[in-house]
Amino acid sequence: MTDTTFQDIAPARFRDGVKEILPVTFSVIPYTLLIGALAAQKGISPLEMLIMSAGTFAGGAQFVAVGLWETPVPVFAIAFAVFVVNSRHILMGAAIAPAIQHLPWRIKLLMAHVMVDETWAIALTRYKRGGFTPAYYAGLALPLFLLWPCLTTLGVVIGDLVPEPERYGIDFAFAGIFLFLLQAMIPSKADLRPVGGPILAAGITAALVVPFVGSALSILIGALAGVAAGALLYRAGDRR
């Protein structure tokens, strides 16, 4: 493929990414406002939230950080909790690595920074089906990355208008979105065992250990259980 051909298809691939992420972008609006509202109750300023959202860009990690926020700020406790919650990104990055292994490391770092659960799930599905390019990934990532800091900051500004926002169940929106995305990763019954098995193992393990280790560490333990289940299923498939 020549450079001219790539330049011709790059805008189209970018538009494809934008089209596929738009429904998710709109659906995370309540989630971003919820994080901001909870942050306002903890005394986090709009500027602090803007920097946190742009620098961290991870909803689950921000929920944990806001939950632990107090005065004086327990920096090391928050950093460790955020690391544990975001440690799943190591496994997610390993899954998407074959699609970007040919790219310069600077581009890889940029793509890693803007990778969240939704963009990862859609990008991985696209890679398996064909048509994954850096331009497509940019189309996926940019709308969320531009909107997220703005709306979480807006949530801080208007947070006092919604007392106890979690009582409305808005905090489940993010989990609901990801559950919907998972179905795209199991397009046929043939994919149910290799994909569904690890997902089921991860979910059950996390649910069983969360009363003992807390929600943050349960995510890591569940992810490791899913990896182990995937490895066992892969080895079993090799023996047949």
C-alpha cells in the first residue's frame, strides 16, 4: 500500500471510528457528570478535576480517587488504589499489542494514554474483523478524550444541584455500557467458549473476592483469573 493510498483512506477510517464511538460518547455523559458531582462534594475544584481527567483519563480510577479524597490528600493511598484499578490496562494493552506493534513507540504511548475500556473493546473487535488503522483508533479515542475532561469539570461546577447523585443509579451507567460492548466480542457461538469462558471466570472471581479485598483489588484478581482461564482453554484447544 502506498503512502498516497493510505492518505486517501485515513479520513474514511477516522470517520468510521467516530461513528462507532458516538453512541458510547453520548451514553457516558451521565457518568462524567456523576464523577464531577461526587468530586464537588469532596471539595475538589474544577481545575483539579480538569487536570485529573486529562491526566488520568480513566473513569473507574477517578471514582476510586474521588472516594478516597480527603484533607490532607492521602497521595500514596490514592496512587496505589488507582494503580490497582488500572492494572487491567496492562492485560488490555497486551491484547491489542499485535495491532500496533509496527508503530513508533511515541505513537504507542499516545494510544495507550487514550485507551479506555470502550475504545479497547471496539478497537479489538475491529482488529479481529479487519480494517484497524491508527486513523480509525484516533476516531475512536478523540471524541471521548475531548469530551471527558470538559464534562467531569462541568459536573464539579453544577454538582451542588444534584444532591446524592448515586441514589439514581447513574453510577451503573459505565458498567452497563461495557456489558453491552462485550456482546460484540462474541459474534458467533463458536466464539462463546474462548471468549465467554474467561469473561465468566473473571466476573465470578471478582464477585467472590470483593467482600474480602475490596472493589479495587477484586478487579485485578478477577482479571488475572480471566487470563488464567483463557490460557487453560487455549492449551486445551491445542491438545485436541
